[in-house]
Amino acid sequence: MNLFRLIKIYFSSEKQLFFSIKNIFGFYPRNIFLYKLAFRHKSVASEIINGIKICNERLEYLGDAVLSCIVADFLFKRFPFKDEGFLTEMRSKIVSRSQLNKLSKKLGLDKFIIAKVEIGNRNNSIKGNAFEAFIGAMYMDKGYSFTKKILINYVINVHFDIDKLETIDINFKSKLLEWTQKEKKSLEFKLINEIGTGFSKQYIVQVYVDNKPYAKGQGFSIKAAEQSASEKTFTTLSPKIEL
């Protein structure tokens, strides 16, 4: 980077974001406004022509696809003799919402999110969505090859223990379903309550095994609440479960 460009960044109103991206990922953005948009949650979106709103949702959509492709390529080469089912499960473990939420916070990206809703330690998707939007911004700004290099060298190889991740089963709902089918028991998830409104709305789901109530789970989507309830129920029933 030439001296003129560096001076321009130093006096830019977005210099904190410029230098933070450089410190975290090792590069200076070209179009800083793409990255700024990546952290703009829909709760603070401003409407423009034809009802389209300025927020990070389009970049999130793009980043989700780019991230999934890069991770799939990485795993395909890392495990040349594993089948499609294994690769799909491993990809899900890396790009799961809970993983991306943790990663966004660990990298410090959550500090740049602009939203009218709470983005603290609750189990929501705002931080993970912003990370995906950031990937979308990087792809638009620098291209696929550059984005792939940054994700592998600064994210996957640094923040994921692939060998350890291989041994972890994170889909407790599937494990619980497998056990109840094996034992010929009924399994039901009931939505018992909804808390809050709008972007802060949370769902509470309770697990029933043979019509007996077990753990409750809470999340910002019904699917997340079901997974939470499944994990708690699985832990409770684990002495009985032999899969």
C-alpha cells in the first residue's frame, strides 16, 4: 500500500474499522463502505427506492454461500477418502449459527454491529449473520480467491481444531430422535411460549417423550429452541441412551 493511501485511511472517519480489519485479517479494505454495511442490522435499516432497505441481509445471503463453498472445498481436500455424509456434517459443524456467533465475538467483529436490539451474550444470530455479511463484503471487495485465502489462513486454521471437531456430534435433536425410534417411544416438541416482539422475539419449546415433559429450550428461532431443549433432554437421559 502506498503512502498516500495510508494517509487517506488515517484521516478517514472509518479508520477504526480499516485498522481493525487489518489487525484481524491482515489486509486493508478497498471499499470500506461494503464492510460498514455488513455490520448494519435490519433493525436500523433505512428504506430506499421501491421498498428496498439498506442493511446487511443481502451481503449475509452472499457470504453464507461463499463461506459454505470455501469450507466445502477445504474439507474435500482435507479428507480425500471421506464420503459426502461425513463432509456435509463437518461443514455444518463449522458454519453452524452457534459457531459463527462465537467466532464473530472472538474476532471482535461484534463490536462493530449497529442494531437497535440487544447483541450481547444471548443465543441469537445477529453476530453470526454479521460475520457472514462480512464474508460477502470481502468477496465483493477482493474476489473469491482472496476471500478463500483469508478464511483458511486467518479463520479455519487458527480458530478451529478440525480433528477435535470431527469427534463432536452437535445435532442433539437427531440423536434424540434416533434413540426414541430405537426404543419405540414418541417424541414431540411443543411451542409453549413466545417472549418479546419483533427482532427480540424468542421461542420456548419443551420436549415430550412418551407424553412426559422433559427439558425446555429457548432461542430466537423455533429450530434453535428445539436444539437447546434436545441437548438438555439428551443430557438428562444419557445414562439410558446407548446409540
